[in-house]
Amino acid sequence: MIQERLKKVLEIMEKKKLPQIIVSDPSAIFYLTGKWIFPGERMLALYITLNGDNKLFVNELFPISEDLGPEIVWYNDVQNPVDVLVKYIEKDKPMGIDKNWPAHFLLKLMELKGGTVFVNASEIIDRVRMCKDETEKQLMRSASKLNDTAMDKMVKLVPKKYSEKKMGKILSDIWDELGAEGHSFDPIVGYGANAADPHHTMDNSTVKEGDCVVIDMGCRKDSYCSDMTRTVFYKYASEHSKEVYNVVLEANKRGIEKVKAGIRFCDIDEAARDYITKKGYGKYFTHRLGHSIGIDVHDFGDVSSANTDIVQPGQIFSIEPGIYIPGEVGVRIEDLVIATEDGCEVLNHYPKDLIIVE
């Protein structure tokens, strides 16, 4: 599996005539080695070259006993890690640099003339990661199944009138009970007008009768992420709130119905956005329709009007339309989908029909 991933990376490098790259993103290194290493301020670099002489540069602070594939080159805290790195690379050839490599490492490499030219190579691995293999698909199904279970528990807690912050703390305990590795991102619980802020920071607000309740949450399980949003109402929903909810629900369904390999991401966004606009709420849908997900909750790629890329089988992304009317109501409904040749598999199964919690 790991070798197949590396093979795909090398094929793209060869196609782009890029003989060597430095990978620094811990998620990408995990994807290509099966090992999580979080280096903090220290340098972590996976050097991949078309000649097959791959190296993993790691500080001695992070012991590794298993065979990860590439040769491990150790350095310590009294060495400049770029001085160590530059001894092994091909300085007379172009060098690809992965995203998020701290500038002081890159600038030092450039100062030492560690390549004839430096190019952004991030998309090479990012695009390989976008199409999930069968193992990854199953891991995503498992993580999403836990999310369905946790969402049911969270919705049933609404009548207890816990504060938003308390709901977030309880969710952490739920993940522990379910055997997850914690949140895949900071969850959002928003009551009433707070739900009209798409990225609301949970506070001490408590739910009131007639409030919408947005719950946006996900867990990490076996290093893969889930993500789902549901909106429910406490005691009752006004007629206007019901209208807003049903518009978002239909937009969610239309986006999902549009998904299949061969279509453009922007056309999926359009299917949902045009419906919301037609119903008069276009200005209240303030974000893209979705994002890619996998090892990171926001993998490379999105579902937006600006993304004209073609959907490939095995890509996993969210469909999450929303309407946010300041001071009044916010509704978001989010599902994850796996694109297939003739449609998609929806990973979330918690109900989406309007729920009024008593």
C-alpha cells in the first residue's frame, strides 16, 4: 500500500521532470511511511528522489525502531539540520519543496544552493492523497459511523440546556467512550443567533425555546477524520425557520445528487448554490459548498465555484450548504461523500429531516 502511494508520487515527479522533492508536512509523511512524527520547531524532512535514494531526516529526539522504507538520517540539537540535509541532495538539479516548510529552513537551503531552482511541489502528494484507496475508504466509513453515533448522543443532550461550552466538553468524553482519538477539529455548538456565525466559538450561552441548534463535529479514528453538521430545533421552529431549514436540506440533496466522477467541482457547488439563490437566500450562503477530507479534516481541494477540477473516483469531500441570517437563525447540513463512477456513497446516516427536540 505504502509502496503504491510512493509509486504514484514518483510517476508525477517524472511527468513534471522534477527529480527530487522535500516533503515536510507530517500528514504527508505519515501517508508515505505510516509513521506520525510531530517535530515542533525541529526540522523533519522526507527526501524523495527519482534515483530511489530516499532519506528521512529526523532529530534524535524522535526515536524510530521500525523500518519506514527510506534510510533515516539522524541529526541532533547542536547541528544545523539543513547542513546535514544538503550533503545528500543533488545540488545541480531542480528541487521541489513541500508546503509549510518553515522559511528559515528553505532560505538556508537556498543559501547553500541546494538546487538549481526551487519549485512548489505540494500538489504532487496532495493530489495523490485526494483519491483514497480501499483501506482509506473503509477507515473513513468507520470514522463517520462513530460520528453518527456521537451526533445522536449530542442531539439528545439539547433538552438538558447545557451551555455550548459544556456540550463541547461532553463531546470529548463521548469520543473517549467510543474509542476515537479525539476531535478532528474544534467542534461548533451554536444556539439561536449564535448559529448564524458559521465558525462560532462556543460560549456560555444556553438554549431557549424556538432556537435552532447547529452541531458541527467530527472525530479522528485510526488517523482518519470524520466531519458532519446537523441542525435541530428546541421545542418548536418558527415557520420562517422551517422554510430556511428545508431550503438548506434541498440544497444538500441537490449537491449530493450532482456528485459523480467526471463532473467539475464548481458544478456541484452551483447545483446547491443556485437553488439557495433562487429561493432568495443567496447572500446568506457565505462559504464554499465543501472541502476534501481524509488524514486531515481539510485535505487539499474543495467544492467551490472557483474549482474547475474534475472529480475523480475515490475522492472524499463534504457537501455542506448553509444559510446564516444574522441575529435570527443559522442552518447548516453537512455530509461526507465518496465519489464513484456513477454517483457517490454518502458516509453519514444520521437523519436530516427537520427534528424538533423536546
